[in-house]
Amino acid sequence: MAAITEATYKASSDYLISKLPEDFHTVKLGVICGSGLGGLVDTIDPTTKVEFLYKDIPGFVASTVVGHAGKLVFGHLGESRTPTVFMVGRYHFYEGYTMLQCTFPVRVMALMGIQYLIVTNAAGGLSSDHKVGDLMIINDHFSMPGMVGNNPLVGHNFDSFGTRFPAVSDAYTYALRKLAFKAAFEVGIKTEDIREGVYAMVSGPSFETRAEARYLATIGADAVGMSTVPEVVIARHAGIKVLGISLITNDVVRARGKDAKLEVLQEMGLSTEVDPEEDTEKSFANHAEVLETSAMRSNDLQRLVTRFTDLLAESTKEN
Ligand code: HPA
């Protein structure tokens, strides 16, 4: 594949603009729909919606994961009819794409004028505060791949998008997090079902080991997933404000598991000690569970995103 240059992004946005009605030549908001959360595009006005399959857009590669349709959808979101571009299905690093390929659409969206990006994902819960089905507004992240060299900004800096060394200390804009909570409470999401937290990105595709899960929880991660961070870094590099939302689809197993030595000693009558981990055997994360929980909660998330968009439209009108 030819190297991605500024011209590759431009060719992609030029193609989209050439096919789109004028209404969508500039879009204000981008939304990346995570696993099983693409239903959001079914709630937008069908009469003005325009869809492109990734495979038809120059520069986009075809996405492979079940539950990820792989299309870019333009439409009017909410009562504010905010011109929005949705990625239904994203690119993951574990699919074998480079970080630049994974984040390609974000820069195309940047060229099309987005000022705000909502990133959603399915994630495993690491904090005992979380339960399956909870929503987590992301307030910070760990990039496990990024910390060891897989940061999407490694390599040539595209100066037209942003600076060589962008700050990401406040990657998830505080004002947007507040608006998200306001939207959530207005649409009836219970306070105990939504909280803030730190998202850790791992490359996947294998889920975490118990030891890795304990490590992530110890360093301060509340949820873990295989996406989001590269897109957020590229968005922040381009000055786009970000709201990140995780849906906790499963509980990550952190317990050490049974003690083999102790069990043998018990069987041989040499120990009466009780194994503290005996009752902590649990089923592990699996993709079916992730999709099932997303489907169950996708309605709430859709209503939250729609209301958030209207609140954002109101707040930006005032300023
Ligand atoms: N680990 C990593 N990624 C995930 C998980 C998980 O438990 N659940 C959903 N995505």
C-alpha cells in the first residue's frame, strides 16, 4: 500500500464532498460508533441521510470485525439537526492495520470541518465500582500500545493537521463531560449507572490475562478496551474536542485463580488451609457477551448522544 500523505486524506474528503449535498460539505460533529452501537444512525432523519461503504471511499480500507458494518454515514442528528458524520464500525489495530490506517477517517473528518468528536466503545470493567451495562464517561486514558511505540503520531508529522508534540493532558474536554452527564440525566439514565473513569487501551485481540488485568487496575485504569485511544490522539492533534463514552460490556477477571499447590496439599491431607481464591473462578470475557450487552444498552447510549448533541448545539449557539 502506498504511504499515506496529506494528499491521501485530501483525496478522500474531496471524493466525499463531490458526492454529498452542500449541507454536508462542512460537518460539525463526528461520531465513532463502537461494537454494536451503530444503531444510532437508524435514529437520524432518513430523508437526508447519505451513506458510503468504507470500501468505496478512496484511502479507506475494508473493516473486518463482526458487528462492525464499515460505513460512513452523513446525517442530521437530534432536534438541532446538527450535521454529523458517523463512522459505523471502526478500524482496530488488532485487525492488522497500522495506526495511521486506523485513524485515517478521523483526519478526513477533520478536513471536513468537525470540531467535536464523540468516540464510543465497548470495554471491560476493571473497577469494582462498575457493573456490566454501566456507561463510563472517559476522563483520561492509558495508551498501552502508545507507551511502547505504537502512537499514531509516530513518524512524519503532518503539520497541516497539528504540532509535532501535542499535549494530551486534557484529551477529554471537561465541558463536554459535564454536558454528557447533563444529557444522561435528562434522558433518564440513573446516576448509579453512569460514572467517569480512565480507559486503558490494549492492542488485543486476546483479552487480558488475570495478571494483566490486575496490573491495569493497579495503575489506575477503570476500563479496558482495544480501540478509541488512537482516534482520540489524532483528533486532539488536529484540535478537535473529544467526548469518550465506554459501555461496560463485561467484568474483567482479576482474581488470581485457584492455588494448585494448595489443592494438591489438601488432597494429600497435608493442609487444611482454605484457598481464598476458590470462589473467584469466573467466566472470561468473550465477544458474544460484549455484543449482547451493547445491544441491551445501545438505546440509552443513543439517547444520551442525541441529547448531548442538542445541548452542545445550544451551548455553542450562546457563545
Ligand atoms: N478487554 C478488552 N477489550 C474489551 C473487553 C475486555 O474485557 N470488553 C470489551 N472490549
